[in-house]
Amino acid sequence: MKILRVIHTGYGLIVFTTLFIMLLPFLVIPILFPSQFQLVGIINRWWARLMFTFIFIPFQTEYRSKLDPKRQYIFCPNHFSYLDIPALGLSSHNTIFVGKSEMAKVPLFGFMYGKLHITVDRTKLKSRYASLEKSFHAIDQGKSLVIYPEGGIVTEKEPVLSKFKDGAFRVAIEKQIAIVPVTIPFNWIILPPDEFLLRWHPLKVIFHEPIETSRLTIKDVDALKERVFTIIDSELKKNLNTEILNHYITYP
């Protein structure tokens, strides 16, 4: 029933806000001391685990290949739901996000997000260029990045990948950083972008084998995009048929 979803969503917002307030003092540390940027990933991981636990959404992270904890990566996930950001917080790697500038406008949370992560207004060329430069600088500082290559949530129903932007792949090639394709198959069911009401369903994040860029040049951007797109799209299609038939029955 829809009323149950409304209650679940309201409760979820309370949990999200309460955890944010509790963790805020710890998030101030990497703001005041940027060299402690690894804390961002650690705090995000606890925040995500606690939030999904308290809102009764079981979660699973699957690694198709062991990631080297000493290496930097650029993680490229599909983006069909507002839950995709906390879902990537479950990663075993400490990362910062490259996300839409609108996030920085949220009271208090936006201040923290703008200080700890990289924001971009994709409607403005100057902002896109600045975010690219900040991404290069973040890599030089030793950070790993999460970049949603679709550039935002485009799909409103079934999970159909949109055309990828160049940014993540340019950064990966120019800085010779491996890309990790990430498939998040069920978040569009749990929190549909066109309704913003929670629905119970297990959450899953699949980290695919890293793609090395050490022998690639900027001419290989399109080929790298296509390779990452194919990996994510194939995994989505494996999970699509039964899920699209059953997700409204799971929690109407």
C-alpha cells in the first residue's frame, strides 16, 4: 500500500538526517585538515551501512575482482536513483564524489558536500571545465573518485543507460588511473526517481574488474566509454527481466 511507502520514506528521511547530525562533527575534521581526506570514505561507509540497516534495506557488495587498497581508482556507476550516492558509500575504497552542484544548495548537508566533494553544473561550460581540473588535482592528492558517467539521473522508469559523458574517461586516461565499472541494478526499484517513495527490496552493488588505462591515450576515450557502458549494460540486463515483472508485487 502506498501509505506504507509514505511512512517508510518519512522514517528513512529521519534516519538519514539523524545520522548526518551525529556524524557531522567527524566530517568537520577533513574540512579543517584536508590531508585527512581518507576519513570522508570511512565516515561515508559507516553512514551508508547504518542507514540501510536502520531503514530495513538489506545490502550486498559484490566484487568481481579484488581491489588493491593501496591503489587509486575511478569508479563509474550507473545512476537511476537518489540512493546511488549512499550505495557507493558502501565501497571498501575511500572515495570522494563528483556530483551535481545542486547538492551543495541543500542546507548544512550541502555545505559539507561542497567542501568535501567536487561539484559541477553541467549546464555551464566553465563549471564542467573547473570540475575536470579539480578531478585532476584530486587524483594528484591521492584520492579515488566516484563519477557517474551519465551525468545525472535521466531514466525515470526501467533502467536504460544514457549516453556517457567524457569526463571520467579523460581523467582516467590522462592520469593513468584504472576505471572500475559499477552496476547498481535495483536502486531504481527501491527509490524510483519519479516518485521518491521507498519500496522494500534488497540493495546490491557490483564492482566489476578494473580496466587499466596505462597504454591508452586521449584518442581511446570513446573506446573506453563503450567498454564500460557494455559491462554495466550487460549486467543490468541480466537482472532486468525478473525484477521488472516482480518489483511492484514485492512492495506495492
